[in-house]
Amino acid sequence: MLIKARAAIPYSMSIIDLTTTKKPDLALRLKLLAKIGEHKPYNCFQCIRCTSGCPSMKMLELKPHEIVSLASLGFIEELIASGTVWACATCLKCKERCPQAVAPVDLIFALRNLAVEKEAKVPESFLRSLSAILETGFVQKPQDTVTRKMEKVNREKLDLPKFHEPDEKFKAAFFKVLELFQE
Amino acid sequence: MKVAVYWGCLIPTVQYGYEMSVRAVMPQLGLELVELNNVSCCGTPIKSVNMFAALYLAVRNLAIAEKTGLDDLLLPCNGCYLSLSEAKHLLSQDGKLKERINNILKEENLQYEGSIKIWHTINLLHDLAGEERMREVVKHPLNGLKLAVHYGCHILRPSTFQPIDDSENPKKMDELVEWLGAKSIPYPEKLDCCGYMLLLSHPDAALTFTGLKLKAVQDWGADALVVSCPSCQMMFDMRQKSSGATTGAKLNLPVLYYTQLLGLAMDISTERLGLNLNRSPIDELLQKVGLISTATSP
């Protein structure tokens, strides 16, 4: 099956390099496919509409079509280790424009999830958001801020109603959700 | 008419100008906001870490909104709108997933049905309030202003999730601006991303996204950039100076929320609209619409 996939895809230089030096991980490939619902990467015919509209392509050389191709072939470890998946700005243009309903952005989210599960290098701030939600229900508590004239203000001074965090029951249930996902 | 409101994380913890202006303009349009109790983050910030946990948070907030018995829910934040519209879409397609999440929600006496209709500020004002009502509330027409609108990615795409407007050629925010007497200028960078979601991993690239778009809007001769998303505002307004430094551009462009602009047209005071919290040069815009005289500005 994999040989067929290789033959069908007009792969770029970097994939040729990988296919001659690495072995695809089929178990990890299946695990990835299970995370992304209907948007299967093997439906991609490399029209490159995703990459041509990608704002991160201009700035960070993110190539969604390559990610789709590598994932389809099973080079998951390599994708995670490369760190390219963290260059996506999630503008969703690739998902909107793909004629094959592949949704490269969903694949990128799934690969980021796998990077976290496999304890690969992950930008730390993403993990901080999760611990903040576990602690307070939100990514942050209400912050003090300043006006353009540098007067210090907060919600109370601005006559905004009191901000409420969710109760303890929320935290218990959310903790359970995180455990369920680990299984 | 009563509408439930879910503020998310960024609006009630740092983007006070959006919350204040939404609270100030909605009653004048006959829309009464109903607060939700016990809600949490929408899930978007942790989607990269754990997609299932993110989905659970989105569904939980929808279930809390449904408990009010109201038909409509306002999500002023684009990130929340994407997260909750995605949750609605996924659970309408997958009964098993819905059952699985409802089983966890039971512990908090919650249940998700999928009955509540979700709105973003822009389509709520455009479709629910409507042109006639919107034109009626304008007391101070913003004639002569040339404005650029920025929709923000997450209320437009993907078209499978019930976006607020056409994904590739949106018109609603432009029309909303024109109903206030101002002109919405066409510009090729309209759908360009603000860069916010890259801030955690590639801050320089994120600021480059911001700086390039601001420079383009400024060069097209816009008097201000109008936004409707707290993340976009945090880039175009709060980080305007640093994005100018990153891209080597001299930026001096007022950036404000559509609801702040609407409030100005309704003759609501700048303090009540939180306009003194914007970092960009708002006073220049206020002078142009004759709301402050040149002599009193700093």
C-alpha cells in the first residue's frame, strides 16, 4: 500500500532524501489518521493550493503540501522532530481552499498533539495555557492595564462586573477529560 | 430581545475596550445581554496540546449557554466563535462523540443538545439588528472617514463550519461601516492574517505579519483599521509600535473595534467605549470626525 502511495505522489526533494534514508512508521501513521476525522492526507494530489495561499510560507517557509505528503507516507517522527508544525498561524486558508478536503491545518494540530504526547520539543507557552486553564478555568486572570495617558486601571475602575472563575466541579471534570485522552 | 453572551478569555481579562463597547451599544439596539455562570476558556488556546480537551471545553460552554433556555448566544471573540462553531459541526456529524462528551458533562449536570444559535458581533449587528435599526441609531454620522476593515480569519473560514459571511469575499463588515456614514475602502490585503497565533512560537514572524498589514492599510490611505477580534486588536493596536520596529515601518494608524466605532456614531462617550485604552493614535481619528477639537488633544 505504501509503495502505491509513493508512486502516486510527485514528491519534492526533501521527501526523496527522507525516503532513501528513513523508514516510515506505519503504526504512528494510523494513530495520526485516527485523530483527523474525514480529512485524510492520502487524498492529496499535490496541487499546492494550500502552500500558495499560506502566510507562513512567505515568512517561515512552511509548506503545508509537504507536511501532508510526509504524513501520508508515514514520516511522522521526522515531522514532529523538525518543529515545522509550530510555524502555522492557523489562518485556515488551506482548509478552506483544498479541493480534496484534506485540511492541512487539522493535520498540523494533530501532529502538535502527537508532539506533546511523545514529549517532543514543544514551545513551552502552549503547555502553560493548559496549566492555567486547569488552575483558573481561563488562560489568565484579569490584568491591570493602563490608559494612553498612563493611568492604571482594572475591571473595577472601569465599572465592569466582577469576573468569575468556574467552580471546583469544573476542575475535577476537566482533569478527568485529560486523563481519558491519555488512554 | 435577550441574547446570552460568552466573553471567553482575552476580552474580560485584558481587552476591556471590546467588553465596554459591546455593553454600551447593544442595549441601544434593543439587545439585552444575559451573562453565563461557571463558563471557562473556549478551548482554542489548548487545541495544539490536546484537541479532545479543547473540544470538551467548547461543548461544555455551549451546554451552559443552552441551560439559559435562550435561542441565541453572542461570541464577540473570533477564536471562541471558531471553537464553538467547530464543536457544533463535529457533534452534529458524530452521534457517538456527542454521547461520549455528554457522559462527562453529566457530572456537572450539563447536557449538550445543539439547539442554541451562535452569533459573532458582526453578523449579530448585520443580520439580527439589521440595516434599518442600525441606521436609526446613528446620531453622529461618520461622513468623510475612509476605513479599512479586518474580519479576522476565524469567523470566515472554513465554510463548512457556519462562518458569518462568504469565506473569500466577505461584505458584512464593510456594509456595517458604510451604514454609519463612513466609506469602507477595498484593499488587497483584506484577508491577511494578523499573526497572533504565531506569537507563542515565532514572535518575530508574528509581528512581521502585523507590521506588513498595518503598513499596507496605512499606504492605501485609510483613516483607521476596524477590527472585531480581541487577538487581532492585541496585534494591530497593542503591538503596533513593536511590529513597526520589527518591519522597519513608521506606523501611525488608529485601530479600533467595530463596536467602538458604532458607539462613536451613537454619540456614546469615549470613556464608556474604552477608547482611552487603545494604544494606537485614536485621538487623530476623533479629531477627523469632529469629536474632539485639535486644541484639546494632547
